[in-house]
Amino acid sequence: MTEPTAERVQRKTQAMRYVASLDGLRALAALGVVIIHTESEANASIPVYVVTGTITGPFFMLFFAISGFVLYRGWARRHLAMGVRRDPNAPKAAPKVADGGADGRTAKYLLRRLIRIYPLYWVVATAALLVSDNTGKEHSVMDLVQVYLLLPFPNTNALVELGLGIVVWTLIIDIVFYAYVALHGMVMTKVIKATRKRHTPFSVESAVLITMGAVILFAALFVPAPLSALVCLPMGMYFAVIEARQDQLGHLLSGVESMVKAWPVWIIMFVVLAPLVDLIAIEAENYGEFLSAKPGIHMLLVLVGSWLLIHVLWAPPQWPVPRFFRSPFMRTAGLLTYGTYLWHPVILILLDQNLPDGSLPVYLVITVFGSVALASITYVLVERPLGRIRGDMRKVETDVVTNTT
């Protein structure tokens, strides 16, 4: 096969495909998180928590994998394009890549991401402070500053006791990851330039990301609860590299194609292993022991989550799973994902205050529908207007790059 020119790669990069199925997958991920947190708040029994977590857990892991994939796509394409042979008849000025920070505009990339996270978070965090009974109780102004800026220091407990509680740790990881993606991209640019005479950009990117995942996986054996989920970040980034490479070649890599076609094996593995892991996990005496001392179930959830993402990204579009996730209903639900995730702790605070003895089914129904309803309102009032601003920022960057090439 003829090696593609840089101009061809440039066109493919700027025409990066929109994966509609990811919206639906993200919606189901949010639902899984809401269910798990609601069960924890309602003091569901360990057996119920374990069995439900086995089903919804993979979607929780997908939050991180999807973030890694989406945020690193532009950088991955830029790096792989660095190793593509240029057309000798092309103009000397090499075209730049205009996508999400991969064109070198790191500050604007980070600004777009912060606009995505902070404004809606401030609205919901304020609502949480107003409805909770913790405001003004042995908490300083600095504690409130921590809550609004999502700072884990100097008082880590302030983030848990005020505002949205434990769910903010995911947002903190996201913000740190935004900065890391930009730094990683800039470093990889230099590494690939220094090594491309001996190694292809794809092999360099792959080696770095696989090593990252292996290190986190090893660490997860000792501290499984938080780190198992973090394995999904470099995994999602690696999927972005694979996608960019496949677009260069014009076909699926053999390994990816095999994993897609072997979907019955993944289902059988989950059906067989999940009950076995559950039998071990159910022996835990409390949530803390379940989360910290049972690494097997966490890694199983990572594997299932990775398969779901692979399936959505590369299975034939007519297959049932990707077709379901790109349905109009699931895509619409995907728009409300962030709002649903933010609002559900507020609903749980209100339930704890006004319905402390409510049953688990009642808690689940009220939390799910209440969170979605509030997310719908704030999507219209906050997220959609800000989305237009972020879109205009990206369009300006694209126009600038196009006019200079």
C-alpha cells in the first residue's frame, strides 16, 4: 500500500469523524455512576451493591477511557502525521493541524476544557451548599475557595464535607488530566522528532502509553480502588493513537479487528468470571473493604469497559451495540451526561434530609429522574450557550491555521 502523504493525513485530521455512539455510551456511564452512588447513600447491602456494581461498573470505568480517547485524538493525529512522507510536489510550508490543542495552541485548548468543567460545576456546587446544612460549620473561607476551584489542598476533607462531596475527585482528576494531555503532547512531539529515524511515531506512542498503563496496573494491585479506574486514561489515549494509525492505513489493525469479531468470547468471559468474582467480593464486611481489598473485580470491570469502547468505536455500524448507542434517544441523553453527574449528589442530599428512611428503589427513581430533569434545565441555560462559545473558539483557531497554510 502506498504510504499516504502529509497533505492526505492533514485532510483526514481536520475531518476527524464524529463518533455518535460515544454520546450514548457516555450517557449509560453517567447512569451507572448515579446508581452506584445512590446505592451507597441508601446503605444497600453488600450483595446488592456488588451485583449491581458488576453490571454498572464497566460504564463507570468508561468515563475515564472516553476522556482519554476524546482529549488525545488531535495530538495523536498530529504525532503520527510527523512520520508521514511528504509529497515532493507539495508547497514547502507544511500544513498545521487544527484540532483541540494539537496545533500548538495549548492555552486555548486548556481554556476550552475549563469552560466545559467549571461554570456548570459552580452552579451546582452553589446549589449543594445552599441545600446542605454544613455551610458555616467549622469551615473557613479557604475551604469554600477549595470547593469552587476544586483544589485538594490544604484541607482535603473540605471537598468531601462541602459541596458535591466525594464525586469531586473525578473532576479533579479530569482537570489534572487536561494539563497532562497537553504536556504529554508537547513532550511526545520532541520524543518522536528525536527517534523517528529509528522508530515510527506509532511505535513510540504505543510504547509510552502501554508502559504508562502497565505501571498504573501494577500499582493498582496494591491500591486497587482508585488506580484501577486510572488505567483507563492511558488506555483511551492509546485507542486514539490506534484510530489515527488506522485512518492513515485505511483499514483496521488486525488486533483491533480480532477483538471486535471475538465479541462472544468477551461476553462468555464476563458471564463466567463475574459470578466468581462476586462470590469473593460479597464476603466483604463493608464498602471500604470491598473497594480497597478486592482488586479482581475492578480489573474485570476495566476489561469489560475497554471492550465496550472498542466495540462502539470500530464494530460495523449496523451491529446492534453501536446502533443502539447512536440512536436519537441515547445521543440526546448523552448531552445531559455532565449535568446528570453533577446534580445527583444534590438530589441525594435532599433525600437524606427529607426521606431518610426511603427504600432503595424510591431513592433510585427520584435520583435518576431528578438529576436528569435538573440537567435538562442547566443544559439549556448554561451548557449549550457555553458550548457555542467553545465552538467559536475552535472555529477561530481552525480559520487562522487554514489562512496561514
